[in-house]
Amino acid sequence: MNDYETVTLAQATSDVFKNGVLKKMTDAGSFTVSCSIGDMDFCRALCDLEASINLMPLSIFKKLRIGEAQPIKNDAPIC
């Protein structure tokens, strides 16, 4: 059984409903910027938009020559 009740909406909420539901846009993809490390340029580096970015592509790691890559176990989901 569904119970319904009447609620009073704030003006801002009411305006949203008057203008209709926003159209869902397609995914814009990853936000990338050019990045330079020393004399090396990477034209499609991920931009940190306050999210944690702790992964580096292996190809960039190898170009930087900063040591040997070590395998790790990563249980965190990558969305």
C-alpha cells in the first residue's frame, strides 16, 4: 500500500519543477590537460578535480625512468 502526503515546496524547488526536468547529457569523458615533467611533455594528463588520482600509466612511468614498477594488489573499484 502506498501512502501519499502533500508537502510544501521551497521556491527554488518549485522553479525546477516549473522549468521541467533537465535533459540528461552524455558523458563528456575524462578531463585532460597538457603536463610537463622535466623536459618531457605529456599531452593528455588527467586533471585532478579534487578526486584522488593515484595511478599513472605504465608508459609514462617508464619514460620517467624513476625505478622499476612493482605490482600491487588494488581492491578499490575503478569507476
